[in-house]
Amino acid sequence: MTPINNLYNQPRMCVCGYVTSFSGSWRAHKKCCTSIQQVKETNDHWRSYDKTLRCTEQLSAKDDLKAMAEQLRAKDEQILNLTNQLQQANERLNAGTI
């Protein structure tokens, strides 16, 4: 007789069609079923693909941030040049009126 604690509440069903309520049978089946191995390999492949995609998106965002930072540096330099020109013009104006 099989003890109750070796039974699942609901039967387990494999993608290959195998069905059992016994935990030991399910464990043994998982070790040898090629369908489960194929599903695991496919899941691993998609996990790897998803990780690569996320990394690619992060690198793209980083490149965008670098480009924006470079644009800000160029604008800062432009503002500094214009401020210097304005200051020089003010100095010339003040020198001519005093």
C-alpha cells in the first residue's frame, strides 16, 4: 500500500501525455522524459535571449544618455562663449561712455 504523503492532490500531467499522482513516479519521469528536456532547453534559450535583449536595450539607453550629455556639454560651451562675448561688449560699451 502507498502512503498518502506520496500522492499529489492533483495528478501531474507531462507535455508528452504522461499522467501520475505519485510523486516518485513523477520524479522518475522528469529525469527521463525527452519532452521535458526540450521544454527546459527552450526555456533556457528564451531566458538567454531575453537577457541579451535587455542588455542591448540598456546599452542603447546608455548610448542615448552619452549623446545627450555631449549635447549638453556643447550647449554649455556655447552659453559660456556667448556670456563672454556679452561681457566683453558690456566692457567696451562702459569704457566708451566713461
